[in-house]
Amino acid sequence: MNFSGSSAPISDRELEIIDLVAKGLTNLQIAEQLEISKRTVDNHISNILEKTKTDNRVALVRWAINRGKVCLDEINCCTLPDFKSSNFN
């Protein structure tokens, strides 16, 4: 999946990290929640900033909100289809 404005595809794990950044978690808190090392989170954040062409966490969250990649307090949210109950099998 390649989102407009990004130079490389954003992985599902990176989207998960973006969501946690948008929720205000520190890299250490993200690492603890995902049960990975802080250094791994640091690397993910660095890669995400490069892919999204953003310079810092605030710019990253703005990027994610503008593209509907995160939901903050019911703002800018969309409902995704429930594939489990759909007839897509």
C-alpha cells in the first residue's frame, strides 16, 4: 500500500506505530505496548518520518490525520467494513 505523499509503502506495523504516536505515547511506551525494543521503535519512527517526508512527530500526526490514517477522539474517523461478517470469503 502506497499512500500519496509517501515515497515508499507504509507497513501495517508502521501504521500501528503512527496510531500510537498520535495517541501521545513515547517511543518507550510504544515499545512496551508492542513488546519490542525501544531501538526497534526508534528505527520504525525514523523510517516512517522518511517515508512520509515529515520532520517530527507533530508533522507526522498531522500527515496521518490529513490522510485519515488515525482517529483522534472521533475526529476524522471512518468506519471500515467488518470483513468477518461480510461475504468476501
